Amino acid sequence: MARVRLDEGEGICGVAAAISVIDGKWKTLLLWLLESGPHRPGELRRKARGISEKVLTQSLREMEEDGLVHRETHDVVPLKTVYSLTEQGLALSLLLAPLSDWGHDHLDRLAEARAAS
């Protein structure tokens, strides 16, 4: 999975900058899962069925790099890692809620149009 990074500066569309942070198949789902509280990687993997351990780790690292998630490790055996949303991550997650509502409405309209034809 190649990561697209936008350079800071003039001429960058704010929507493109936001989408570059959540780009990919799993990041919006991970944001939604973490909105309910801190999770260990195993919990996230069980809830995000179909995600590989490699992709989960990569997505969480990218989200940490972008300031969306906080990674906390506890020095116990075995090592315990917990991920939670930062303020930026929570703000983004809340902003995505209306987009999710629009998406559900759009899918309903498409289903109605198919049923009518």
C-alpha cells in the first residue's frame, strides 16, 4: 500500500489534505472503533474482520504519525499496547459522522431506484 503524502503549503485543498489522512480501506473503521474508547490491537483486529495484522499495524502507525491516535505501551510481560484517539482523531471522527449519514442516505436512494426499475 503506497502512502500518498501531501506537502504543506499553498494551493492544497483542505478536503484533499483530510482525505489523505484517512485514505485506505481501514482507517475510517479504525477511527470509528476507537471512538468508543481505547483498544488493544487484538481487539481491533477481531472487530475489523478481514484486516491483516500487517495492515492493522501499518494503518495504526500512519494514524499515529498523523496525530490521530495515541499509542501507549505498558512495560509488562507480555508487552501491552493500547491505542486511543487523540483530540485531533476524535475531532475528525466526529466530523465524519455527517458524511456517514449522507453515505447511508445515498445507498438507500440507490437501492430505491434499483427496486423501482
